Amino acid sequence: MLKYAPSYNSGFGSTIPTNGAANGNEVLSLFTLADPSTNSLSLINANGATYTYPVANASSD
């Protein structure tokens, strides 16, 4: 469950989580991994570079 309002924007910027400026500020999505022992994902960002995204400690926010 994601806990943000997609249409809400504060004076400090959007509340929609992204992967950061270094990775192209792509919007993050919630998904469930089929293998719960997975600790990280290797992704390709909007700039075409590979980065590692840790998923070992999932949270509800």
C-alpha cells in the first residue's frame, strides 16, 4: 500500500516518491516480489545506467 496522494503537491515539491535525480526522477511503483528472499533489484534508470535498489526491508510507506 502506498501512502501518498498522487494529485497533492506541496510548496516543497511533489509527494510522489521517485528514484532520485541521479536516476532520472522516475516515479516509484509498489509491487510484490514473488521471491521474499530477494534483497535487492538491479535496474536500468532513465539515463540508461544500471543501479541497485534495496528491497530487503520493506515498509508500508
